[in-house]
Amino acid sequence: MPVYEYELCDGNCAACGGRFTLRRPLSAPPLTACPACKKPIRKIISGFSTPSLMKPLSITDAKKAGFTVLKRVEKGEYERQ
């Protein structure tokens, strides 16, 4: 389920603090009011994390991880390393 961030359109609230986060399924209807204070809200576009760039695995790293490493011999033919 995705995480959505919301903030109040106007004012502040002691119950929700003016900003809150909810986990909601994609099939759920859009939220228009705060569940705590019932004031109108809007969805915030928040930041997201991306996987950091990784260096390619070496042959020994791949073998240690349990992968089968193949070397190309000819066109369409491979052998184990």
C-alpha cells in the first residue's frame, strides 16, 4: 500500500497537527477531509527514495551469492566458469 501525505487547507488542528501521513490502498476513494478533525485537506507530493547506484558484481561475488556464471564460447553456446 502506498503512503500518502496530507495537510489541512486552512488553519491548524490539535488533533492532526495540520499535517499527517496515511497508508491507503490504490482502490480507496480520494480523501477530502481529515479523519480526526473533519476539516478539508489536500494531498502533498512528497519525496521518494531511489536505490543507490551499485557497482556491477564481479564473477567471484556472483558465485558466492549462488549464481551460475556462464562464459560465451561461440554464438549461441555458453559454458560454466
